[in-house]
Amino acid sequence: MPITLEGSCHCGTVRFTVKSSTPVPYQLCVCSICRKVGGVGGSINLGAHSKTLIITQGKEYIGVYKAVMDRDTPKEHFEMSERNFCMKCSSMLWLYDETWPEFLHPFASVIDSPELEAPDELIVLKLNSKPNYVRLPEGRKKVFKDYPSDSIESWHKKHKKYVE
């Protein structure tokens, strides 16, 4: 049975639950979007089943940001994925993309319960977008210039962390 994650924004206005089969926060993205919306170090997203999302409080305070790609160029456009955030405190809550409608990607930073399991090794991706001042976390890690071949689900299955 998937794990129920309980999350909230920093100010407590938005609260939600969602079920996850992939609850280990092992993948840190340091791309420009994740650094600018999630903070200097980037963002860690989990996987969850989108149909299980229940917004228990503050739905009217949820805003959506669609990232600008190829900014300041003739190819500038908006990304398909939607980053949902609290309009009162700006906490990023989850990412949703219609390309994969069955999935939702909560930001690990907003999960209150249960306490998330620390991975043995961190996967750091999108180093091709990281400026020199951004320091990588300590501990065991594998770094990727772009995206690793494993999806969040396949990584969890490979490491026997997938929750049926």
C-alpha cells in the first residue's frame, strides 16, 4: 500500500495529503528553475499518484507557475509542467505535468509526515545548469550533467524502496 504523505507550506495556509510509492528523497535537481524556485541548492521532488491528492486546507491560495524556457531568446516559451505554490508564503508544493497525468511530484521540503528516509546516495542532476557558487551537499553522491537514465520509479524499484 502506498505511503500517505502529509504536506504543508511554510505559513501553514495550504495543507495536503497524497499517496506515494516513491517516497525516498534521493534526487537533487540543480537546474536554473529548481534553484530559483526552490532555493540556491535546488529542489528534491518525490513521486506521488496524482489522483490521490487531497487539498485539506487553502486550495484558494494555490498558485501555478509555468517556467519560462529559453528566456530572452527568439525561442522563449512556457514549459508544460505546472509548479504549484502557496500564494501567501511562496512555498513550492508540487509539480504536475499533463504529459504524465498519473504522477504528481511533491517537493520533499514541504512534507511534514512521515519523516522521509535519507538515501544512502544522492543523485544530483542538471550540473550543466549549475553556477560555480552552488555547492553540492556532503556525502555519497552521483552527479549527472543532464538527466540520469533511471526515472524516480525505476530508481525506487532498483533499490527496493518502491512501495506497492
